[in-house]
Amino acid sequence: MSSFIKILVVASVIVIALRRRIHLGIVMLGASVLLGLMFHMKPLDIAGEMVTSALAVDSLKLIVSLALVMVLENILREAGFLRDMTSSLSAIVRDQRLVAVLLPMFIGLLPSAGGALFSAPLVGEITTDLPLSAEKKSFINYWFRHPMELIIPIYPVIIMTSQILGLPMWRYVTLMFPFFLIVLISGAVVAFRRCPSTSLQVQESRGPTVSDWISMIKSLAPITAVVIAVVAFKADVSIAIGTVTFLSALYSRVPAKRLVEYLRKAVTGSIIPIIFGVMAFKGVLESSGAIQCLSESFEMFGVSEVVVAFAMPFLVGLLTGQGSAIAGIAMPVIASFGVSGGLAGTNLRLIALAIISGHTGLMLSPAHICFPITVGHFKADLGKAWQLTAIASSAGVLVAFILAVIA
């Protein structure tokens, strides 16, 4: 059985299990075992890799960050920060749909999975009066958090891809900016079709006042502080979130007993098993050599460059849910086409196809932490939210594929 078929079997099992509403953490643990066995790993090696990956420093730091985000969310909600933020932004921007888009995009400056939990309660608050299902609210929070990954050069995936392809950063951003716009437009069409522009609460005659601006600045301060610490000062995400959480608790005078309760709920929730499952799968995927075998299969069967430029980044993104994996595993294959800094138009179009395909695979991946934690926050149906994401994702890939074919 070819590597491509094996990977498709594993991906199909994951999809079927999720459609049956089996917990994602359990699904990914089972998929890890299946993947390892199909690529001839010994059972003890599979178990060892799963435990090592799940308990790795990066996994534990991610758990700490997400737990602290959930604690901070409770603090901001209890102290009225979220209420003040949504009311002031509604007065200033006026269109709740635009506010719902801008909030996750702003949090999207945080290259961290915890950002999805930052923006989820904000999106929930601002869309309370809009006729949107839990699935559409999940989609809005998830989708509009990630367009920044296409053009903002603070993300590791952009930096790595630019270096691997020998593509100057200015050209990278210029190349992907039209697709950034396509992602925004397609997302808005899927999210807000048949949705009114404003609610009755926002349809007021007065314009924003000075107090609205002050309220917005004050309510955004905790999140802004985390973004500045991570982006401008390169602080560790968990340290930045922990510091802001501590200061917010002091400012809001939250009792220690309440903080302990918030932390207990965060630790005993469903997020930690999901992280363990996803990280275990990632470890087995890397140690089994599955992705490397996939690349060799494409070469062996003489698949066209256009198909490889689409399929390789897409499958790596779909399986790993990691932007860095797309850059490190798929992009060297694209670079082997002879792509370099002095690029012809055809090669640029192949690069655009590879990048947007990798982004699409990432967005559709059950291993992408932002997706399950967003769906879990809104208590939405994972399958329906995934369908909305698939529909919105098709536009960018279709445009890139057509351009690559007709070049």
C-alpha cells in the first residue's frame, strides 16, 4: 500500500470518528496508533513517542497558556471588561459584524493557540443580538483569527517559508495580499449571509463620545498588553499571559478563592486531553516518516508540479495542523522545482498555490488546536463548523489553482 493511501486511510478514520462526535483527544490518540502501525512502527515505539510528545515542554507550555487564558477570560468577564469592550466598540464602529471580524483579527497578531480563546468570548459578546448560530459564531472567531498568517511577517511559518523558497519578504507579502483579501471576503460571505448589519441597540443617532473611546482603550488594555509583549518584546506567550492575568486579578480585586476555582475549571476541562492527543499524533507523524514517504511517492509516480504544489502543503497542513510543519516539510519540495529569488511568473503562481493550499489544510485540520477550542467554547457542532470552514476555504484555493494551471 502506498504512503499516500495509508495517509488517506488515517485521515478518513479521523473524519469519520469526528462525525460520530467522538472526543477529539481520543480520536487523535487512536489515529496516532493507527498511523504508527501502518508505517511499521513497533507498538512500544509508538507508545513511547506518544508519551514523549504529549509531555514535551512545548505541549506543557501550551497547556499552561490555555489554562491562564481561561482564567483571564473569567476575570475580564466578571470585572466587566468584556461588556465595556463590546459596548464601546459598537458605539464607535457601529456595525456589529465588522466588530466581530476585527476582534479576532486583532488577536490574530498573537502567534499562539491561546489567542482563539482570547477572542472567542469577545465574539460571543458582540454577536449576542445577531441571528447567528453557534456554528457561525465559531466560524467567525476561528476564520478571522487566521488571515494575518498570510501577510504579517511575525509568524514563524512566513519567515521559514520565505527563507526556504528564497523569496524576499516584500515579494512574499505582495504575492499573498490578494489571497488575504479573498480570505476576508469569502469568510464574510459565509458568516454574514442573510445577517442584518446592526442590532437595535446599535442603531442610535449619537456618535461615539470621549467616554466610549476611553472605555474601549481601558477594556482592550489587558489583551493589548499581551499582544505588545509577545510581538514587540518577543516575550514568551505563557509568561505574558500569566503576568497580565495576575495584574488583572489585582486590579479587579478578585479573591484568591475565586482564582483557584477558575484555575480548577480550566485544568479539569476538555482542552488538556485534546492537546495531549494532538501532540501525540504530531510526534508519531514525525517519527514514522509518513510525510517524507508521501513526498517520495509523488516523485515516484511523476505527479505534475501543479498537483504537488497543491497536494503536498495541503496534506501536511491537514495532518499536522502546524504552520511550521508546512514550511519545514512541504516547502522544500516546492523549492526543488527550481524556485529561487529570481522567479518567473509561473513559479510565483505555484508558490501562491502552495502557500494558500497549506493554509487551507491548516484551517481544515482537526489537529489545529484553535478549531476544537473555539467550537468547544461556543458548544457548536464540530462537523457543521468544519463545513462552513471548507466552503470559505475553497475560494482562495480555486483562484490559485486556476492561475497556476493557465500560466
